[in-house]
Amino acid sequence: LTKVIFDSYLLYKLSGNILKRLINFYFLVILIGCVSELEEMKYPETKQDKITEEIFGKNIEDPYRWLEDFTSKDALAWVEKQNNLTDSLISNEYQKNIKKDLEDIWITSDISIPFRRGAKTFYYFDDGNQQQAVFMMKACNECEPVILLDPNKFSVDGTVSLSDISVSPNGEYLAYSISDGGSDWRTWKVYNIESEKETNDLIQWSKFSYAVWESDSSGFYYQKYKEPDEALSDINRSPQLYFHKLGDKQSEDRLIYEDKFNPDRSWSISVPEKGAYRILSIGEGTDERNFLSISLDESLNFIPVVDVFEATYRFLGGDESTLWFFSNLDAPNGKILALKISNEDFEWQELIEEKKAPISNASIVGNKIVINYLVDTLSRVEFYDLQGNFIKLLSFEGEGTLTGFNGRLENEISYFEFSNFTTPQRIYEIDLQTLNYDLYWETKIKDLDVSNYESNLRFYKSKDGTEIPLHLAYQKGIDITEDTTVLLYGYGGFNISILPYFSKTFYMWIKSGGVLAVANLRGGAEYGDAWHKGGMLLNKQNVFDDFAYGAKYLHTQKIGSPKTTASLGRSNGGLLVAATMLQYPDLFKVAIPQVGVLDMLRFHKFTIGWAWESDYGEPEKKEDFLNLLSYSPYHNIEKNVCYPTTLITTSARDDRVVPAHSYKFAARLQERQACSNPVLLRVESRAGHGAGTSKDKQIDEIADIFGFALNNIKED
């Protein structure tokens, strides 16, 4: 603005009268435009409290802590003002066009991977016209499918969703849980499939739990927590494992296991198809290492088999004398073990040894062990018999992600799915005797011709020289230059792999002419346990460097530039986007941290946040605290720095990563932003961390974030 005024003044001095009048008009237009732009960036007034704490010798200011009470009247009023500002600035032609496209392509038939109980086949079906997918059943191969549960009838606006389902072994009962407005709290009910009526069974205050049926279908096991005073923010600790017998009241349920002395532990129980064994797995937080105890009969008197947190033991299946497990004991890429049981004697046997490629998933179905290996993030499926002898490699032409192969020992048929970034889901039915398969279902997206798109895998070097996989997807034939819009997506944490899969979100970006870039950062499981450890705890900075160097690689290859690149990530990925944009502000034009963990010094003080200490570290310990402080987004926003244009998204009912993270980060970033790049906060009122979000709300969010990104990139 100063340069514009100075240049105009010089021209005015050297001009004649007519020209002077024109210059006066031109000068006035420029000033009005500049003032308007500055006025648009006037954020809602945000109260600051003088809160300073000395922690391990560091003075920590927390002026926006009052926003942690995110259901208070003051916080809600502040959120309303933030949403009003965002709504006034976010509408544009890109947003409108994307929303229209999404509404068109959403209306397509899609199903989940089916599973069987006897002759019955179950799956979810979504025709794209309703807010939520319905749960279906085919009573036999030739039978017409019927709707068992329609969550669209749970609420008028589709914000009460069907969360988890569990069909009893005899196929007669369906236990299902519902979520209100996206909350992680679950209410369990039971539907009688034979009588087509809901029973009176009701389970409340369950969280992070499945319904695990007893072998005789008499009832199921579940995990519950104490009823909280504040459902959306209170810390969730000391879970209890219960058994619910059909027909009983919840108050009559049998307590199976609890540990009052170790409140951070949680439980899961497994019931083999044959035999009286019951397997109790005990873990801490999100750490996948676990204890293992086994009950030899229906008494549920558990005998410790593994009593140290040394490795992961994931139950796969069992019969009268053998239990099969996936484990990473002395095998970072994973292996398959058999536990032989004779009376009270337990003998471990290694059936399938560790290989160079990590095991992504393993299952036992149709008297076979099915192992899904990852070879540079791409699936390779192998079949073995129950003694660990190799049978066959699945012959499959496409490169991408294979999932499924679930079922029971008795099943003769199973199902699997194939997908990648440019190919919608294809589901196949596989004969477990011959291992031949046929196409069962193909999702078809309106006007999508797969041959018009391509994807490829590249590798780039991170800051420390580590090779990082990078998937690119885009329209064939487009001229990729420095001016091409690029969406860089990542996660990097909790041993979770981000594998090639088709999503309508990513498709919209590609369809809009942009390049999708998905980086397989350390912290995930793409290369086994070692890859996870390389991006957790004191190694967390590697994840941010991996992401930033992915952007640098793209730009050196003339695939977009800092002026055309947007970064996107959810949850732990929201932390990734926020931390990276602060450390490398010149690499991105737009940053979109969604439902992010953004206050790394206080994440453990809300709901289930304490469970993430296994990946992030413990803020109460000095070494971990100093490491967390070094990258915590809320605490690392500097003054006098121009940060990228930012859209922070969260949900008012997110009780996993509570919205206070996003509120506090938005307030401080707005306060300290040193240029006119806008910092906006978008808060969804009737949604949670993401699961179960209704169709309309998904479409609105995608249109908002991509419209915002494209408008800021292309109109710059």
C-alpha cells in the first residue's frame, strides 16, 4: 500500500490537470480496494486471559485457555462469529461448481465388503440419495436383499448414525450401536433378524468397543466407561469389560474384567469358533503391544500367557487345540504364530516367518491363512494352509490396495475389494477351495472413465536422506507445470498406513484439474514397525520434515509451486499440516488442518487424549515435554511471519480431538498473522471426528475446503 501511494504521488506531480483527475480517481479506487481488503480480514474480537505457567523451566503462555470450555456460552458466541466470518468469505464459483459436481457423482450405488453367517450375506448399501447407508441382508444366494437397519430413520437430518454392527454366530441376532451427532459414545441395541423386531436390550455409555458374541449366541461382551459429568470433554479412563445376556437389563450384566490400579488400560475379548477358550487382550492407550490371557473354559478365569508389553499379539482365529496370532515379536514386519494348548500347557510355534515386506493384514477364513503384504505400499496377497505351508499367490493385475478376505473357518466363500486413487471400488467373490474369484460388484461414478486418469508411485529424499514414497494422481494429458494446483495429503502416525484408495474427496480435486499427491510419511506402518518408530515420540519431527520435503520435491519437479500447493490432513494429519505450515510457511499457498491435535501440552487432559501418549509422549515428563513444545502448533506461532492462507475445520461435537484444539489455534494464528492471508475457522455443529457424517455435511465440507483452496490459488 505504501508503494502504491508513493508511486501515485510521483505520477500526480508530473501530470497535467486532466491526467491528474484520472489519477485522483484511480488513486481513490486503489485505496478503497485496499481498505476493503483490510476490513475483510478484521477477525472477531477474542478475549485473552493472562495465564502463564512455568513448566520444566519454560514460561508457557495460554491466553486462550477459556476456549477449552467449548460448550460455554462465551465459547459458543465466539464460534458463531467465526462461522459468520467464514461463511461471508468462503462462497465462490469454485465452491458452487464443486458442490454441484459432488451432488451429481454422489448419487451412485455402492456397497461395503460383504460377509457371511451361514447362508446369509450381510453388507451396507448406499445409493447416494440418502444421508446414511443402510444395512442389508440376503438370506440366500438367490434371495432378494432386504433392509435390516435404516439409519436414515434415526433422525430427520441424518446426524444420528449407525456406528458398528455385529451379527451373532447363528445369524439370528444383530447387535448394533448408534452415535448421536458424531460422538464416540455408543448406545447398543439388538435386532431379532428372524422376527424382524427390535428387542428390549439396551447398552449405554459404551466407547471404543465392539459387540463380541458368545459362541452360543446367548449374548455379547462389550466395554463401557463410567457415565461422565460432561460427555464431550471429560477424561475417559478405567474401562470395564462386561457380558450382556440377551433379555437382561444392563444393570444385570456380568462384570468380566477391570483394573482399578491401571486406569489407562483397555480390554478386548475374542471368542474362537470352536472350543471353550476365551482370549483376553490388555493394552495401554494406542500402543499395539499387549498382554495376553486365556480362559480354558466358560469360567472366564484367565491365565496369563504374555505378561509383558513386549510385542503385538493379534488374535486371528482358533479351534479346539490351536489359536493363531499375528505378532511382531522380534519381527518388525510381522509374522504368524500358533499357540498350541493342551490342558494348561501353552506352546508357541512360528508358522510363517517374517519377510522383507511388512504384513498389512492377516485373517483366517475357510481353513486358510490369508496374508496381505505391502510392497512399497501396494498389496500382495498370499494364501497358506493352517500349518503355515504356502499355497498360492493371489494373481491380480491391478496395482493398488486389496482389503477383505474376512470370515470364519467354516466359510467356503469370502470377499475382497480392490481400489486405488483413480479406480473406484471393485468387490470380488472368492471360492476358498479353488481360490478362483469373480467380480461381485463394481462401483461406477457418473462420467468417470478410469482410462482418462493415471497414477504413479515415486520416491523422494527427506531431510535426513530417507526415501519416502509419494503417490501422484491426475488427469491424463494435462500440462503439469509450476502453475498446476497441487493437493499434498499426509497422516504419519499411530502405525496407520495411508494406502491407495478411491475417495470422492480426492476425485473432486483431480477432476478439477489438479494433481493429488499422497506422501507415505514415517509414523505409519507402510514399512512395518520400524517405519512407525521412525515417526513417533522423539522422532516426531521426521514426519513434518517428510511432508515438507515432499512439497519441495514436487516443486523442484515443476509439479506446482509454493503459490499453487495446498496441504490437507485430518486428526493427527491436522497436526501434521499445522506444524509443517508453521515450520515451512513458504512452501504452501493454502493449509487446511482438519480436526487437528494442535495443543501438544494439554491434549492428554480431554476424553481419550491420554491414550495418544504412546505415540506423542507424556507432557508430564521433561524430555517428552520439551520435544512436544518444539513442534506444538498452538505454541509455535511466531509474530511478524506471513503464514499461508488457512482454513481450520473442526466439529462442535468432536469428543475424540476436542474442538478446543482448533479454537485456540485459530485464535492465536489470527492474532499473530503478519499479512493479509486470511485465517478462517469452520465449525460443524452436528458432527464429530468424522465417522457417520451425513451425506449433505460431507458434500458441504468438501466443497468449502476445495472451493476455498482453488479460489485463493487461482485468483491470486
